[in-house]
Amino acid sequence: MESQTSLLAEILQHLLTIGGFLLAVFLIARLMSEKRQPGNTMAWLLVIVLIPYVGVPLYLIFGGRKLRRLVARKSRLAPQQLAGGPVAAAADPVALALVPAGAGPPVGGNTVRLLTRGDEAYAELVRQIRGARQTIHLMTFILGHDEIGRGIVDLLALRAREGVKVRLLLDAVGCLFTSRGFVDPVRRAGGEVHRFMPVLPLQRRWSANLRNHRKIAVFDHRVAIFGGHNLAKEYMGPTPLKKLWRDFGAVIEGPAVQPLNDIFVADWCYASGQTPAGLHGRRGPREAAPPGSCELQVVASGPDVAGDPLYEGILSYLQEAKQRIWIITPYFIPDEVLFRSLMIKARTGREVIIVIPAKSNHRIADFARRYYLRELQQAGARVLLYQGGMMHSKGMIVDDRVGLLGSANFDLRSLFVNFEVGVFVYTAPEVRAMCAWAEDLMTKSTPMTAARLARRRVIGNIAEDLSRLF
């Protein structure tokens, strides 16, 4: 009996070994087909080959970057993007190149108002929720378990009881403690709430790692709010308190609202299993927004987009810069190509300014950024530390002719892993308004000194190197 048990155990172990080997071969083939950066590919390759019992499970949970079935499914969900008539930006070679990579075309006829303070963003969000007559589409990475989050939930529940169709989409990790019972008032009032890629249980491969970082609100298919603001007391509130993080977003009306709503619909249908019939909506002639002149290009980026259009757009405009590059971001951890592009621009006399918080809410990110900032400063770039508390703003301005705002940080996770959305701004008045916003941040910032960036003692050096590697 013992010999039979031993034989069965040996056979089972042998089968598991063969199965593990075949799975590792399959994952290596998939890894090579993803066309990652060589260093990233080599790191995964080594851990899968040398320690497969660790590398294979880790890759299944964290390794995937593009979901091919999701790309195909969401490309069918989203309708053809509408153009807002002939626009000057349509002749921009970069704007044209982003469309085949997954971006929408530039559209004109929009009106844009920037949201540069948390109290402004909160007031606008509340005003639009109260004024919606038919639909409220709202997605966020974080819904705070606080008075701000509760107030928004109660207001959404009120509007749902009044007959407005409320759809609330929450990232399952960012809203870990608020995506269930906390939002039950909305459900009981007749609204719908869904979680994006739940982690427990692990419903899909890589769902633990691929997070929806987009923040989009669309009201009656005619007004949209987007940017970096999460729905929590750190980001917004009814009064302009100093403790509020400095964030950035915009409210728009016009043709560019539709692609933002289409992104919401595609994410909603993926999370809920519903079909998009009736969700996209179109403004009737009586609901047309007042004519505007702003030209915008909405760019979704993430595992649901075949290419990397947001990254490619950022890189292309950096490389085309003739005079200046301004980058505002809470976390600065670029990939090698972006990093070298900025180095070259700084060395060739272009004005490169990077505005970051003096101390962010992620200590690891602060250690990891030091190497890049030190090298860029030595190349001639200016690094400014925002002194007004935590700065969560994300933006880029190139040559005073194109601006970028949205949900993406200037780091590897935002540019290559997360579901993100960015909007390129092509018209002069709106770009000038972005410049004024950036200049205001700069007046509240101080230059980062060489001494502060210098390599420190052994422990500090190890922390910096490990943080960058991690």
C-alpha cells in the first residue's frame, strides 16, 4: 500500500513538473510576443526560468500588460469616434499618428474651463450632479470613506430616486473599502454600481495588477469632468482648505464629451457584462452645447488599447519641442526613452522644467525619482519642488502650443500598466490658461539644490537604488 502511494506521488510530481515546464514555455512565448523593453523582458525571463515556482505565479498575477481579448472586445463596444468638423490640429502629424494607435481624432468646437483647486472641482461636480436631467456616468479610482465620499454617494442616491439614471464605476482596489456596502444607498435608490476588476476573488488573470486609474464624469452626454481628482477629502471639498491636495482637471462641453463617454461605456460594459445599447447617447439639437473654439484630442491608454498612444504622444511632442517643455507631476519615474529625450533637450538648450511635490505621499516614489532628477539637473533642466503641500496635478506643456492633462502620472505604471485617459489641448487660449496655472505652481515652488539630490550615505543609496528597481 505504501509503495502504491509512493508511486502515485512520484507520478503526480512528474506530471506537475511537466505541466510547470509547459506553462513556463507558454508564458515565455507570451512574454516575448509582448514586445516589452529588453530589461523588463530579461527580468521576467530570468525569474520564470530560474525559479519557476515563484516566477510563474508572479507573472500570472502581475506580469500581463495588454489583454488581447479585452482590446478586441472593447474595440467592438466603442462606436466610431465623431469628428467635430475640420480642425487645425487634424494636420498635426503627431495627432494624426496617434489615431491608428488607438486615440480618437482631434475635434473642435469645444469649450473648456480648467479646475485648479479642490473646492472648484467639488463645486462643479456637485453642480453637475444636481443639474443632470437624464444620465450621470461617473468613474473614479478612489471613493473616500469620508464625509466627501459619503456626501457624493448620498447626492447620487437622491438623483437616482428622482429618476436620473446613475451609473457609478469604481476601481476594486482603489475603492476597496467603499465599493460594497458604502454605496448601497445608490443601489437602493435605483442606481447601478459596479466594481472594475475585483481582486478577491481573482476573477481574471492579472486583475490584481491592472487598475483603472481614469477619472471621468459625464452628465446627460453633454458635459464632462475629467482630470486627476479622486472623490475623497484629500482631493476636493466645499471650502478652499490648505490641507487639500493641489490637483488639476477640466470641465468641457462640445464634441469631445462623446469620446470620454465612450470610454466610460466600454469600461462599464466590461465590468458589468452589459451591452452598450442605449448607453452611448447622443445630444439632440436642442441639447447642443454652446459653440466653442477649443480643439481637443481624447486619448485612452492601458491594457484595453492595442498600442500606447498616450505614451507615444508624450514622447513625440517632447522630441519635437523647439523652445520649452514643462512637466507637472506628483511622481516622476520615466522610462529610458523619455528620460533620454528630456536629457537631450536640456543639453541642447531647451527649457526643461519639472515641477514635483517637495514630498509626495509615496516615499518609495520620492527615492526612485532622485536618480532621474539628478541626471536631468546636471544636463541643464530645472527641478522645482512645490511647497504648498501634496501636489497631485498632472500636466505637460510644450512650446506654448500643445498641452496635456488627464489622469496619468509621469511614471511607468501610468504610462504602461494602468487604464488611463489624457486629453491633448491644441488651441492657444486654453494652452495659455494652462501656462498660467503652471506658472502659479512655480511661484509656490523652490529649486531643488544639487546637495539635496546628491548621493547619500550607504543606507540612503541602497534605498534609492532599490526603490528605482522596485
